[in-house]
Amino acid sequence: MDKIFLSPYNAAGTEKRIYKIWEDSGLFNPDVCLKKGITRKNSSYFSIVLPPPNATGVLHLGHVLEDSIQDAIIRYNRMRGKKTLWLPGTDHAAIATDTKVTKILEKEGIWKKDIGREKFLERVNEFVETSRKTIVDQLRKIGSSLDWSREAFTLDQPRSIAVRTAFKKMYEDGLIYRGHRIVNWDPKGQTVISDDEIVYEEKKSKFYTLKYGPFEIGTARPETKFGDKYVVMHPKDKRYLNYKHGQKMTIEWINGPIEATVIKDEMIDMEFGTGVMTITPWHSHQDFLLAEKYKLDKEQIIDQFSKLLPIAGEFAGMKISETREKIVEKLKSKGLLVSVDNNYENRIATAERTGGIIEPQIMLQWFVDVNKKIPERNNKSLKELMLEPVSGDKIKIIPAHFEKVYFNWIENLRDWCISRQIWYGHRIPVWYRNKEIFAGLEAPKEAGWVQEEDTLDTWFSSALWTLSTLGWPKKTEDLKNFHPTSVINPGYEILFFWVARMIMMSQYLIGDIPFETVYLHGILRDAKGQKFSKSLDNGIDPIDIINEYGADALRMSMIIGVGPGADAKFDIQKVKAYKLFANKLWNITRFILSSTEKFDGKKPKNLTGPDLANIEELERLVVDLTKDMDNYRFYLAGEKLYHYVWHTFADKIIEESKSRIKSGNMEVINSTEYTLRHILLTSLKLLHPFMPFITEEIWMSIKNEKENLLMVTSWPGTK
């Protein structure tokens, strides 16, 4: 028996050493496994690209949940003999990173605009490089068996080429255009954000009913009403049948008389309020569409710093927050205020990264047209290309109920605004000269061309992730062999941000799906069910937990009992329980090795009835667990293993074996010793995807060698 078993298991002293052995072996790389004959040439391919963590800081417990599941999937398929690739990378996370570095500089008394774009980007790159190194080290601590030789970054040169190639093709196909449309403007971050980056906050606010000529209208935002000169009602509303579409009337309004025009449209909800509303086309998505439909005037009321413009009269130059009550007072003085509801439940749109209150604005931006038909793709639109593989079962979403959510989002999808007014990120590959526009991979060689200042939405580059990491736009062997990838495993909250857009880009660019299965995990919350957040001060550093309890214990706590798509509560007691389980496995090994020291390693010709029954029970468990693993039921497989090893193997089989080992009957002793060792080695194999460090340590100590790693040993029952 190896002397290491004379002491209790020491995770802290084991895990770093074991990871170095794995990494030095090169066996995270499927090419090395093939070269060394560990996988056969005719083996099938299995691949996952790591959902790239943002290069803004460190990994959190949510990343550990995600990476523990993926590593279990990867280790299982590697042991099944497949050419298995888990490709690592990080995301430049443009807005988040730009915002974070801006705050760091401001604490130093440095302002972006003073140092300029190049100097600012130098500081960002320094920050990102440090952050990426930290993230990579943490991924190693978790035990992630990633092929580091293929590591990618969404802003590195190969990914930049992929981004520019995709943009150029989409522009030439008429799918990317520049135009004046309404967008979500973040006055705090001074950039456009997408619909999916909005966080809605429920707040009680005031709702005002105002007199608008012969009508009554309601609003929570009287500061936007200066330009309201269209009054809209349903054409079938009996209360207003005497008003005709296009009818004009002069009414008294905030700053004096205005000419109002009646619009009849079925978009109006007759049951809401008075059934009449005015529209503010410049500052409302819905109103903008109505104005486009009837070719109505659009007038800007609020600027990009949330200040009122000259149309607001004496309120011009003032911030919205300073003017609302003053405007209401003016309305009241003119007899235009009908009533005020002080308990109105209002959904306030805020920017996810900055917390700024979103102000819709009509702006000249770059967009992706999601409805335009694409001849090259059988005249299907990008929307249809996103819907097709999921509705046609080419892509399976787990859990299945998220398919309805996915379809609903796509059916309501608007053109995607891809330009951002920040310095960090992929600069849009477009150049201007007078009225000419050029989109290409490189700047034109002729003089006078100036590149677009804006950068691309981070999700544009992330949408290419399965393609760009495997070599696209080149026709590489990796792209040929590992694409479509086998599974993607993000949280359900980025189903739209990322998963849908990867499907869109892959379908459009290469006419194929990016992955076969989408396994969505839930959000990890604290023990009270609250989200982890700085404001609640409930954050937990996973590295602190690993240092105290070991990565294996943390991984098991993340996998067992956590089903797909379900939010989970993090409980340190679970981690402690699985640390005890690791100790139990260690003690099981110590007992078996000390009790079977004279075992010659050969299978006896005859096994006793109890031993045969125990081995048959184990074989049934292997079949059951293999089905679970193949069907992404890791949470069930891990729990079954835990109960088998602790309660069946330790409490029952080992306890019953003690008397047989002492029986003096060599046939019984040989049978028992073989069975104990067989069950132990098989259990190590089954546990390895979940608890890789301790199982590898025990395996190497039993085998007394470092070449025959458990990591690449065949899964039980694999032929």
C-alpha cells in the first residue's frame, strides 16, 4: 500500500500537483490522444467550446457550476474513447470592460477624453491581460480539462479576421445597413445597448392624467410630451367614431397652442385608460413604428445626456429629474392636469452594466436586418434560420420548455443594433470618404478614407464563437472535425444574447448548426435564494472554498441535485458533505489496499455467490449511469454514485467482506479481494468526471505509475 494512505486525504497538497501531471501529459489535446493511440482513428468526435467568461475580473460560483458540468461531460466522453475537445477562451466584454477601466482611471483622476482612444486602450489591454491570466489559473484550480493549446480570445487576431469577414459578407448581402432608427440609449454609459441588455426595475411612481383638447391622456413621463402632436385611438372605439383619421384640431398645450392630428389605428388598447393616447415617436419604440407606418413627423425632446432640448421652452437644458414636477405644475396652472395616481407600478428600463435609465432615441446606427430574405439560404431570413433547426429537431434544447421561450423571442425580434459608442471592442470595419462607404477586411489604400469610430456589439463576435475558435473563415481540419460542436452549456439567461445568435450566424455563414444540444443551467443563488450581488454583499469566492474544502467537493455540490434550467441555492453544508465523501473514498481505498495486500491481481476462476451478486449489481449501475450521462442527467448520475459508494459499497459490501477475508478459506478470500478491488477501480472510473483530482490520485497510487492516467482510461463497459 502506498504510504500516502497512511495520512488523511489532503486536497490542497494534491490538486495542483495532479493538474500539472494532466497538463504536462498533453492529453487534454485530442490530437495527442490520437497520436499516442489512446483514441482510435475511427472514433467519433465530441466537442464543446467553453462559454467564454468576461475578461473583467475573476470567476464566480456561477462559472464553477457551468464549468463543473462541462468538465464532467468532457471527461466522460474522453473516457468513452471519443476524440474529445474542450476549447477554452475568454470574452472581451466590451461595455463591461470599458466601464470598469473607466472607473479605475477616474479613481486615479484620469478621464478618458483627456488621454484619448489609444492611451485608453493601452490601459484596457493591460487590465484584460491580467484578468485573463487570473481566469485561466482559476479554471485550472477547478480541474477544467481544457485544451490550452487552442485557447482563444474574442478580440485576438484570428477572431478579428472572422468578425471582419462576417461583417463584410453580411454588408454585401444587404443584411447589415446603416440608418436612422430608434435604439436603447444609455445616458450614463453614453452608448446604445441591445434589448437583451436592459434590466427592468419595478418601481412605484406617479401616473398623470392630462387634458389634451377634448381628450384625456395618461402618462408617467410628462417631460416627453412637448412634441406630442398626434392623438391616437382605435378605429372601432364607439366613443370616438365622430373623429376621423387625419382630422386636425388646434388645442392648448404645455407651451401654447399646437395643431394636433387624429390617427386611427388598431394597435390601441381600447380597454386601457380612456382608449386614447398621444405618441412621442422619438422616445418610444412603439410610437416610432406608428410614426413610420403613417409617415409622421418625429421630434427630439431629450438629448443624449437626459437634458431637455429647446422645444421644452423654459425647461430647455434642464435634466429630466429636475423638471418633471415643474412641468406638472405648469400643466396644473393651465388647467391641463386632470388627476395624479401616486401608486402607479412602473417598469423602468435600466442598462444592465451601468444602471443608467434607458432613454429611447432615434439615432444613425448600424443594424442587422433579421427579416430580409437571403437567396443563398433558400430565401429564408435570419429569423427563419434561427427557428428552423430548433423546430426541426436538429438542435435539442434541454430542458424542452425553453423551446417555447426561444420561439417567442425570435418571433418578436427587431432588427439588431450592432454599433456601440465605446472605444474598446472590434472597431466597425467601415471607412468613409465624402459620401462613399467602404466595408472590408482592411482599410482602403487610397488617401482620404476615415474609419468608423463605433465598435461592434460584443455579441457580434461572440455569435461567431463556435466558428471562429475552430478556424473559420479558413476551412481548417478543426472546423471539419469538431463542428457542429456537440453541446453548449450556458445559463438560461443568455439563451437569446448568445445561443440564438450563434445559431443565426452559423446557419447564415456556413449553412449548418453550431451545436447539436443546448443544455441550459439555472442561476446559482445564495442559501436564501437571493442572487449573488455586490449590493447584498453575499458574494463568495470559489477559490476560498477550494482552498478549504477542495475542488472535488465544490464540484460535487454544484452537480448533484442541480437539474437543467433550474435555479439552485448554494449551501456550504453541501460542500462540507462532499468533502466528507472524499475522505470516505480515501478511507475505503486505505481499507481495501491494506486488507488485500497479498492480492495477485488475477481474477479467480470461480467467484462466490455474494461476490457475483455484487459485481452484477455494479454492472447494472454502470448501464444506468451510462444512460444518465448520455442523456445529460449528470445530477442524477452523481447522486446515484454517491449513494452507491457510501451506502452500498462502504456500508454493506465492505462490512460484509470483513468476515470473509478472515474466514481462512482461500477461495472465498481470493474472490472477496478481487471483488473489492474491482468495485473500487470501477467506482474510481465512474466518479472521475465528477471528482477528478482524488480519483486520479488514488488511481495512480494503486497503479504505481504516472503514464496510465485515469483521465484517459476507458469508461466501464466501453468497447
